[in-house]
Amino acid sequence: MKQKKLLIAQILCLFMAACSSKVENRECTTGTVRVHINDFTVTYDDFEHPTRAAQDIAEYNNIKSIILAFYNGGTEVYKETQLRDDVSTYKTFGEFEFPLPMGVYTMVVLGYNKDVGDELVLSSPTQAEYTEGRIRETFVHTQEVNVNSTNPMDISATLNRIIAKLQVASTDGRASNATNVRMTMSAGGKAFNPTTGLATVNTGFSNIVGISVAAGSRSSSISYILLDTDEQTMDVTIETLDANGNTLFSKHVENVQFKRNRVTKLTGNMYTSESVGSSFQLETEWLPDHIHNF
């Protein structure tokens, strides 16, 4: 028992020694911080079911993971990730509780969809990147937090969607040998600044998505985009591919307009090359804002 108490005392000493230099002139104490992400507001234009009634976040399946981090300057002090499909990572999805030494911090919260192979890495309040897989629907919030009391501190975070959405819809039926659609953007990137929500890379990227509809049916393919300005114009190349990655059909669309938190739709023939109806059309109308409370 004495050895156990000694070990605990040693751990506490090490912890107190690691406190921020901002508090080195006073006694190093901690305060409990509780962050609630389960009740937040999402503003969107027809991203998904715009007329549905308010619902709990547990029913909004497009957020599969939440990253919460606190930074003291450029130093990461605390980070925790919750995965909706892994109940071992949380007690209540979207709620966090933990101790922090006294000090002033930048809090960063990322909420995003996630599939097998996707990897979103948060490095600092100004740097995050999808290093593996595809860009997913992504929400971000940052704010300054001042831990100046040992009393529990409750923080409610409102996350904002920072991506634009590209929807490519065919007006002809899927060819039987077409298995994937490749969408290549000439600008934007897979890295972004969580504080501004803007892309930090503007060199463009490609996404390959599978075609799920039966042969002969019209298809719809989705890609999410991180922009380096709130509104951005870029070229988009659309290709249908066979199982071996060979290009069956290709269309280059110039000057496609995107806006964060909006959907841009491209429609046209994707599986046939006849001149009639083979050109793509661009829908430029934005739908009115819709406020959805979770």
C-alpha cells in the first residue's frame, strides 16, 4: 500500500512539472472541462433530407467520428477521438470530460463521416489533413478556452460544415462494363486549416467511387471538396472506368462554381458518346439556407 501511494505521488509530481509555462508562477492546479458535441446546429442547403424534423445526433449517421483537441500555442495538451461504431471510445457519443491544467487554450473539434480506410489527422489549430481515403462530410469548430478555476467548466460547441459537395448524375443508363466513376478537380485539396475551414493545398485531387446501380439505370456519384476560398471556380473531369481502370468515357467541364456548405450538381451522359444529350449541364442555383437542429 505504501508503495502504491508513493507511485501515485510520483505521478502527480511529474504531471505538475509538465504544466504550462503560463502558470509556472502560481500553484499548478487542474480544472475539469466538459465538452458537449451531442447538441449542435448544422446549417445546410439540401445536403440531406432538408425538410425532416429535428432529430438527435445519434440519428445523424454522417458524423461517424469526433476529434477533440486542446492546444497551448503550438503544443498539443490533450486529444481524444470518439468513433460512433466503437463504443469503447466513449460513454456518450459527443460528450467529453477530462482534467486540464490552468491556462489558456485553443480548442479544436472536428466532426466527420468515416469509412474503412479513411484517415483524418489533426496536427494543430491550423493544420488537418485527410491522409488516407477520401474527403468526407466535415464539420469544424475552434475557440479559445480559459481554464481559470477548479470548478467544472461546461462548453457547448457548434460545428459548421466546411466542405462543398459535387454530385454527378447521369442522364443515360449505366453501361454493363462500367464499375467506377473518377472525378478529378483542378483545384482544392485534402488538407485544411481548422481555424478558417479553408484548404491549405490548392493543387486539386481525384476521387474514385463505385457505381452501385444496376446496368441500364441512371447513376449518381458524390465527391466532397475542400476549397481555399468560400467560393471557388475550377475545372472538373468526369470519367467512367471499367474493372481494370480503363477509361470508357471522359468529359471535361470548365469553370464549375463551388461554394462551401453548398451542393453543385453536374448532369449529362456518362456512358454513351452520342452527340445528342452528351453535353453536361451545370446547376448554378443555390437553395435557401435550412437550419436543422439536432
